[in-house]
Amino acid sequence: MCYNCPSEPSAEARPGDRPSRRAVARLLMAGAGLSALAACTPASAPEASGTTSAASGTASPGASGEASSPVPSRSGSTSTGASARPSGAASPTASASAASSASASATAPSTTAPTTTAAAAPPSAASRLPKQYSLTAPASPWVIVNKHRPLKPASYVPADLVQPRVALAVTGEAAQLNRTTAAAAERMFAAAAADGVTMTLASGYRSYATQTVTYNGYVSSQGRAAADTASARPGHSEHQTGWAFDIGDGGAACSFQPCFAEQPAAVWAKANAHRFGFVVRYPFMQHTTTGYFYESWHLRYVGAEAATDMRKRGIATLEQYFGLEAAPGYR
């Protein structure tokens, strides 16, 4: 039988017959449609790429990973703005639709990667707390004073200095704290005593003039470089704010010495001070951040909420907690 003869009449299909000329033509047309689709599909890539680029360029700093540009669906259709894709040119056959979907999925660029670069830097840990305080105002419990951040004004004097009702190892201005710190210290000292630990106030408020004398004494005996690791320069001391003080042990052992860390007062304070709003301001092995070697006796009031949050998160220094730069040395 001649299957390619132009004069071949259309006959009824019989079992075992090969496809008719019309059926073969339909198959050839479908194949041509798939070839045309495959040839056109790459042309959509520049448009899609441009859309992704524009989206990533206009994303706000606070973006949280959401893509701004339309993304093709798995069925091959796109959202508004992507109508130029050639999916509409597909053959009406099921096989052509499947090819269109596969081709669109294979050539469409991913929009996930560009949007991740637009994500904002994580905020400081302290920003999650419901109450926020100034990091620069001297009267704020969160004021940060270090070798990069001097007090302003340098001659600041707290307006509410009082002498707390605790065991004192000093007299005069050194026995004073601001009112908030004094009240918290009274509660902490009482709790330590209830646990059988005697704690003393070894050094509280220091005026600018007193800090000048203290710092110059270190310079005279040790030199400026060594003095800067042991004593703050005038105007850079937390003691001047009234928010910080040094503790001593009831036995007066190892005062202001590295071995103080092993005394009952220091051990108890390290484990419990956060409950009363205090942190050990210059922790062990954090001098590259704080600028000072370990001072287990130096406590700083920041409030129970912040102090407890720091402990739960395992954050050692105020610089890290508030997202500030390290201050290992003076500028």
C-alpha cells in the first residue's frame, strides 16, 4: 500500500494500519510548535533578570526576605508584570503545555538570592526590651561610658546622690550612689547577707576632680600606658555617673586584686547581681572590648530587665548588648 501517494483517499481506520497522512502531519506540526517554543523561551531571560535586579535594587533596608518581583507559578503562568513570557505560544496539546511549564521553570531566574542581601542587620539585643533608655545621657541607667564615649558634660554630677544603708568600707563621696543604684544595692546586699555572704561598698561615686587625682596617681607609678588599663581618664569613668560601684568582701581579702574573683562576695555577685539590676561591667577576657582587664568587684546598674536579659542571652559586655563598637583604647 502506498502511504505517501498524494491521491491516497481517506479510508476508515483498520486495526494494524499505520497512521494516516493527516495524523502524521499533526504530529509534525506539534513537533514544530515545541521547537518554536524552545527557541523562544530563552528570550524571556533578560526580561526576568531585569525584573529581579530592579526588585532587589528597590527593596527597603528592612526587607525580610520577601521577593518584590513576580515569580512564575509551577503551572507555567505568571503574576501581573510577566505576561511577555512565551507560554501563550504553546501548542494546545497536553504535551506542549507540559513542555511550556518545564521550559519556564528551567529558565526563570531565582529571586530568592537577591532578596536575602537586602535584609537589614539584626538590631541590638537591648532593642527587644519594652523600655528603652538613652545611651548618652548621664542620668540614664543605660548610659555607656568607655574609652570612646566620654561623659557629656565631662564635669557631670548626679543630682540625687545618697548614701545607701549598706556596710561601708569608705567615707565621703565614695560612699554615695545615685538614688536608684543605692536602693538596688540595699536589696542586693541584704539578699547576700541572707545567704551568709558579707558584702561591703568599697568605692562608689567619684567626682571629675577625684578621678583626676586617681588617674594621675596610676600614671606617676606605672606610666600612662599601664594606667589606661587600670584606671579611667577623667570624664571617662562610670563611677562619676553614680550608676557603678566597687564591692569588697567582709573579710577584706584581695580587695581590687585578681584573687578577689574567688572571694565569697565576688562569687555571689557574679551569680546573683543580675536579679537586682547589676552586671559585672568588666568581665573576664573581655578587655579587647571594654578596654579593662577583669574587675570582678566593679558592678554597674542597668536595671533588672536588661541585666537578666544579658545573662539569659550569654552576652558579656554592655558594648555587645547595645550593639556598640569595642573600645579597647582611647582614640
